[in-house]
Amino acid sequence: MPLITLGWLPFFILGAIYYTFHSLKKKQIPELTIYIIFESLFLSINPHKEDRFLMKLLPFMFILIGIGVRIGFRKFKGNKWLYIVLKFGIAFNLLYFGYSSLVDKRGAMDLMEDLRVKSDSIKDIIFFTECHRTPYYSILHK
């Protein structure tokens, strides 16, 4: 879960707590919180884990993050620390997105490019990588 929310984790927790208690106070069922909890538990016991399975939780988590940001701005109106935390969250997310898109999973692409150059001398190869992140036919065949 922290992988998806990244720098917005404090606002996600604040929004989830507020939404749950506010719903229970109005004698309603907190559907968003229940869905996120049960889906996270189900995905945790699933032996095949991938980041893309969490993408269906993203819209609901963004709703709770938005509630948390709204509550944070209401409670700490005019407080400079909230603006520092908000700017830190934005900067952290931008740095992480830059790192994850340019550096992190780059090894598989570099390996495939190297194999493409040496493809005439290689007879067979075994991959121990994530299957959805390693291109094969689109890169090796010239």
C-alpha cells in the first residue's frame, strides 16, 4: 500500500480514519475502507503478486487521500508545516516517478538490447525476470 500512496500516506491514513468514523457516526457502512482492507488482504494471501493488481484500488485510495488533504487543510489552516509537508509530498512523488521510470527497471531493457546485438551467437537463454516487464520478441527480432 505505501508503494501506491508514496508521499501521500499520512493523508491517506487521515482520510481513511475520518471517512470511517464519519460514516459510522451517521450509521452508514464505510464501503471504501472495507473494500480497500479486504482487497488488500486478498492480494496479500495471493501467491502471485504484482504491482498492477493494486491499480484497481487507486481511485478509491485517491478519494481517501483527497478527504485527508481537505481535513488537513481545515485543521491546520494557515499553518506553514502543512504547506511544507504538502510540498515535500509533491517533490518526493516527482523524484520517485523520475527514478522509477528512468532508472529502476532499466536492467531488463539494457539486457535485451545487449542480447539483440549478440543474437547471432546465442543459441538459448533462460530468463529469471518479471515476465511482464521484459520485452522479448519486439526487441530480439531484427
